[in-house]
Amino acid sequence: MEDIKVIPVRRHSPVVFPAEPVKTEERDGWTVVLKYEEEGPGPHLIDLSHRSKWDVQGVDFSNSSPWKIKYPEKPGTCVYDKGILINRLNRTQASVWHLSGMLQNPPEDNAFTDMTDAVTCLAVAGKGLFLIVEKLCALDLFDPKHVPPHLIQGPFAHVTCQLVVMNRNDGGGTLIFTCSRGYANDMVHAVLEAGNTFGIRPAGENALDQWISFSENP
């Protein structure tokens, strides 16, 4: 019997930036851009589509704790621990984004659906974030009564998104959001156009480290 040749699965981000990568890394079938030319000090637009993401339904959120992290109790609230962000969408649904860059297998539970290849994930970070976001949506993402990280669901650049404000300070901060994969490049164009006045530039994965912090991975 002839040996069966195993062809590695190639996975592709739906995002295309108008910039030249200068440092990349192969990871779990993805070519991840770590750095682009002339990223500047920010604000930055960062592609995180390769980061692991799951939709969770059909569990008892009050008694479940994946990776020993408790689910948020109320819709619109988030828990961020060990580089893992858990967003409570409604009474019966949550989403999990693994932001620290290390692949984490979900619990052996049918409630978890892998959404990594189905959605686009982008981060907008740096000074001027508030003003950039105001051009793209009417949602009050930076209402001071909300303590980051917090979730808002709604239209961003006319596309339904999950948007999480990770932090904020002096008109700046970090916003991470997901949307359907098919809107990826329209979204990139909209964000870069809105942020052009403020010097926004595409940036690689390494740039995220300066905008959010990661605790020790589980």
C-alpha cells in the first residue's frame, strides 16, 4: 500500500492590508504577520482573524467555567483573564476570544462551535480611537458607566458586529471587534479611511502588546 501523503491545511485571513509585511510566522496553518513596514506609533489597525474564537450555547453559565474562568453574569459584560476574553451575548449565548496568540483547545463540550475561520477579527488601538469610531457608528461605545472590557452588539460601518472596548484613556484606547468574514476588506477600507486624518496604519500582531496586557496563559 502506498503511503498516504498528508497535505497541511492552509488557512487564510480574509483581511488584506495595503502594507508590506516584514516579519511573519507560520502558526496552525496560518501565515501570521507580526510586523508591517512603517507601522508608526499608532493608532493601529491589527488583524486578529487567526486568533481562536468560539460561540457557546446550551450550557449552564452559572455553573460552568472553561479554563477555570467564570462566565460573565449579565449580557453585555465581559471577563478577561489569562489572555482569554469571554463575552456574554444574551441569556443563553456567549462568545470566547483567545487573544494571547496561543492556541487553546476548547473543552470537550458540544456547546462550543469554532468560529475562527468564519469571522473577521480586527483591533483598532491608540490615540484618537474615540474620534475614529465616531465616524463609523452611532453606538455609544465609550459611555463612562461601562467598565472595560465591555461588549456592545450592533452596526459598525453598517455591518453587524460584536464590539469590545478593552480599555480607554484620554480619547484613546483599544477596540476589538468581529464580523462576518465576507465584510473583511470593506471593513478595513472603512476603518483606514476614517482614521486617515489621525495617522492610522496597519500593524502586525506584535503591536497588540503595547495596547493590551496579557496575564499568564493557562
